[in-house]
Amino acid sequence: MSQVDLYASILQTSLKSKCPFTIKPIHGCIIKSGLHLGVFLMNNLMNAYAKMGFISDARRVFDEMPVKNVSTYNTLLSAYAKQGMIREALCIFNEAPEPDSVSWTAMIVGYNQMGRFEVAFQMFLEMVKRKVVPTEYTLTNVLASCAAIETLDIGRKVHSFVVKLGLSSYISVANSLVNMYAKSGDVGTAMNVLDRIKLKNVSTWNAIISLHMQKGHIERALAQFEEMKEPDVISWNSMIAGYNQGGFDAKALNVFSEMLKESKLKPDRYTLASVLSSCANLDELEIGKQIHAYIIRTEFDTWGAVGNALISMYSKCGAVQIAQKILQKCGTSKLNIIAFTTLLDGYIKLGDINPARQIFDSLEDRDVVAWTAMIVGYAQNGLNNDAMELFRSMVKEGPMPNNYTLAAILSVSSNLASLNHGKLIHATAVKLEEDLSISVSNALINMYAKAGNIISARKSFVLIKRRRDSVSWTSMIMALAQHGLGDEALQLFDEMLELEIKPDHITYVGVLSACTHVGLVEKGRNYFKMMKNVHGIESTSSHCACMIDMFGRAGLLGEAQNFIETMPIEPDVIAWGSLLASSRVHKNVELARIAAEKMLLLEPGNSGAYSALANVYSACGKWEEAAKIRKSMKDRQVKKEQGISWVQMKSDVHIFGADDSFHPQRDAIYQMMAKIWEEIKKMGFVPDTASVLHDLDQELKEQILKHHSEKLAISFALMNTPENSTIRIMKNLRVCNDCHTAIKFISKLVNREIIVRDATRFHHFNNGLCSCRDYW
């Protein structure tokens, strides 16, 4: 035996015995013997280093080789790919003079292991394009990619290619075809392929088990599994994963327990990922910790799937700090999107979004799902501006937004009530041909409605006439209700029922709100009964608050009080707040006092309860009682919510408080308001000084009314917007009686539509009239 063959044999023996300590001494002997220039021996040495986990040593050997062949490149390429070092693998692949089928297959395997199945398939297409003939191993991995992303059309094309190459009789390929069809939902074709397999092996029976699980035939799968004489790890995985994916997580854990007790086989990364997923779904933190202990005890590598499953499990079970420690140990380069989103959700529940952003920034391959998850995370934490800024970055430097991204960012725009932002996002959706997807259309309805543009909301609803779901109908009903178009909202609800689209609890909030805003008390009663008796929907606090509000606005305070005392659930702050608001409008001091006391029992620091009660006392001329309430607020350091109005001009938002003195155009705004004030008084406007709930003389009251925040915002808008354009004003509190009357006169004076969104609804002022018909 030559020295070359001897050293090659020793290296192979070291690999079989898993003895890493012999490799470096052999390397030294090879150099001393002057054999380090031979390609065959150095390929063997590099392979030994790589398979023992010494990637840097393997790379050093590669770099020092003066002559390399295709096996040299493939050895290092495969090592990088299997370790998840896909960028390094791609560099070697690109350096290889003529990549062969092994090279291409190694890249496909690497991308599959990273969960980047679409990229793996693209590599396969490029391989075929360059006329490199795939092997059965290539095809089994490509079919695995198709199965993972459930792309049936692509899978069928690969099947045609398999037939063309004459590889359909290879059992590994046939088994992969069965698996692909089963996971992609084409059970019939999967069964046809299965029937043609003459010599079935363990892999075939595993495919049959997976197929039964896919069809929901749990008992058949179990029977098949129990008939197997020697089930392998994949057999156990098929049962565990099947139970996990079918929602039978407790059974998945039981099978895992049996595997540990009865089988000599050791769980692999797929086994552990499935059982950790079951722990997460069951919120079984202690069992999850026991499995983690097993992983540590058996020195199982937490790289990749297992590390991601551990992070997901701990995050879902509320142990985010442990998940963070695992992440620090494993690094973010191997973090997949499922683990990232569950970790993100964990941080959201803690109200701490900054660590999630740090993880996001450190991700090497941020796909559209990661970007969307981060945007949603910001939105759920109320950080709408951050979400919008991240979306802008995504458009500039990230992946192309999909319909879920667009729906999420439209929701952010809705929260900001920003029509300008919403229109830009709508334009992006049109450009990407996603504007008619149901999720984006529903978000557009909501966005336009909240931004005060009910016409565009209607257009978005009309455009999806044949594809509307219950969310579409509910969104439009809610929109019409918010804009005071109650009759139209109820007509739409009747159409929805005629089409046999089942409403949900949110739909009924919209329906009851519609009745509330237009004073349809009897219809409201009937719909409230229908909700439970016909559709089996139990009333929530939102439904009850709508009923209390409806009775209160109609002046039926006794009925409102009786409803709140007999409602099926415990009244919350919103319910008592609705009663308090109605008591204030109708100047019922005693009922207002009761409602305020109940609110303060539930929420002692609620400034709205103090302010509303003080305002009721003031409206009834009980100045001393009002002063006592305000003193009590001061003593208890309860801060009153200040009324503000704002208007958006292009990308800038201009905010105004009552008697505002900080705006750069303050003098011009005040002069404009003074001019308007005199003009509308000539038209017959009489200031409602009763709206000033302080004991002051009439002249001073009128001065205060003139400088309410919404009036200043309108004056500013009139100065800075084109003639005949619609003015849109937002206000954080309910618009007062004086402002409501004044804006009707202003709309007629300037011949412009003025849309005001206050705390409860939209008011469309046009030609001296308001859409609410003075009922709000």
C-alpha cells in the first residue's frame, strides 16, 4: 500500500471511529512526507476536517492547495452548506470552474436546511438551464423543497422532469413524490404514485403514514405504524409531527415518551422540533424544560431547527429571557422567521420592542415575513411612526412587500388617520398588483373610513363585489356607522344576511353603532336580541356599551340605567362612561354622579369621570359642586385630558390646543378666526356660551369659544389649502355644541366641505348642514 493510500485509509478510519484528535498529527505527517501537493490526499484531509467540525482548518487546507479539482470545491462547499454557512458555500460555488451535479445538489441541500426553499428551487431551475443532469439525490431534495412550500404546480413540473429522466422507478424519488403530493394537498395523485411502487421500503411506509396523517386518518396512520417491525426515526417523526400538525399535541408528547422508552433510536432535530412545538402549543413550559435538559444531557447540537424550536417554545410559554439566552448562544444567523415572530410576540407582551428590533437588524436574511412581523410588532405597541419608517426602509432596501405587509401598514395608516400616507400605500399596492387582494381591500376600506374619506372606502368595497368576506362587509358597515350613515349601514347588513354571510361579534358592534348614531332605538333592541337568538353570539362589553349609549342619546336614561344594572356581564369603565356622557348631555346630575362614582371605583385615576361630572354640575349652574370636583382632581393629582385638534398638510401634522399661542402662524390664524366669527354672526350664528362650563361673564365666554382648538385648526386649513378642497380635522374629544353649530355656518360661508372626526364619530359639514343631523 502506498503512503498516499495509507494516510487516506487512516483518515477514513478516524472518521468512522469519530476520533478527531488523529487528524492534525496525520496532517503533520503528510506535510513531512511531502505529500501535501497531491489533490486526492488533500481532498481526503479536507473532508476529515470538515466532517469533524473543523471548518476553518478545512478552509485553510483548501486555500493552501496549489491544484484543485471539482471534488476539492465540492468537499468544502458541502461542508459549508451542511453547517448553514450558505454565503460561504455560495462563494466557493461561484469560484468552482465547472460545478457538477454534486455542487448544485450541495447548494440545494444547504438552502433547504436554511428553510429557503424558494431559493433552493431557483438553484434547481438554473442547474437544468445550464444542462447539468440532476441525480436522484438532487430530485429528492427539490421535491422536499416543493413539499415544504406546498407548491403543487411546481411539484408537478418536477414530476414530469423525473419521468423524462427515467428516474420515477427509483424508490427514493417515488417516496419523495408521494410526500410532495401529500403535503401539497393532492392526496389522489399521492395514492396513485404509491400504488405504483412495487418494492416498498421503510421510507415508503413512512410516506403512507404521513399521507394518512395528511388526510386526518389518525387511526389508520397509527395502525400502519404499529405494524412496522422496525420503524426508523422518520417513522416516529411522521407520527409525532402528524399529531403536532393535526392539533393533537398531547398525543405527540406521548409518542415521543414511548420513543425514548421503547426504541433504541435517538431523536433527531425534526423529532425535537415537533415535540417542542407541541409544548409551545400546550403552554407546557415544564415539559419543554425537561426536553431542553435532554438536549443538553445528550449534547445535541442546538444549531438550526432545534435552537429555533427552543426559542419559539420559551417565547410562547412566556419565558422570553430564557429564549433570549438561547439566541445569544446560537446567534441570529440561524434564526428562522417562526422563531423570530414568536420571540417578537413575546417582547410585545412584555411591552419591550427594542430587543426585537436589535434582533431584526442583526438578521442576515430578512425576508418579507420578517419585515412584516416587525412592522406589525411596532403597530401592536402603538409605535405607528416607527412602523411607517420601517415600511419606507423596506420599500427602499428590503424585499418587495406582499399583501400581508400592505394590509399591516394600511392598518398603521388607519391608526394615524393619515389620508396622505394611506393614498401613497394604496398607490404602492396598485403598482404591485395587490390592491384587489381581499386583505388589502379590507384594509383600504378601514383606512379610508378612518381618514374621513367614505367615498373612497365605498369604492374599495365595490371593487371586490364577487370576493367579499365577512371582514369586508363588517368593515364597510362599521365605516358607514362611524360616518353617521346608519340607514345605509343597516341596509348593507340586511344584504349581508340575504347572501348568507354569517356576521360575527364585530359586525354587530357596527350594526348597534349605526342604530345609536341615528337614534333607531327599536331597531337596536331587535338587533340586540337577534344577535343571540339567531346567530348565537353572546353580548360583550362593546355591545352593551352601544345599547347604553343608544338609550342615553335618545333621552331614555331610565332604560339606560336599567340596562346597565341588568346586563349579563359586569359593567366596565366604558359602559359607565357611556351612561355618564348621556347624563351630561341631558343634565341629569344624580345619574351622572352615580356613573362617575362607579367609574372611579373601577379606575380611580380616570380624568374623564372627574371632568364629565364637573361639567354636568357646571351646566346645571352648580358652580360650587363643580369647583369641589376640580379641587378633588387637583388634590389627587389627576390630570385632565386636554382637548386638541390637528390637521395634516402634506407630510406635516399641525396640532392646536384651545387658545393656542405656539403656532408660527398664530397671529394670522387669530385674525382669520376673528373675521370668520363676525361673518357667521351676521349670518345668524349665536354663540352658545353655555358650552363654557366656567362661571365667567358672557364676553369672556365668547372669547374662549372663538379660540377652541377645532376652530383654530379650520382657520389654519382655510389659509393653507386650495379653494373648494375638503378640510379634514381630527379632535381627541367630543366636539362641543358651539363648535358644531359654528362649523355648520363656516361650511356655508366658505362653500367647502369640512370633515371633523371627534372621539365618537365623523361629522361631514356641508352647506350649513351636518351629516349627524344634530344627533350626536
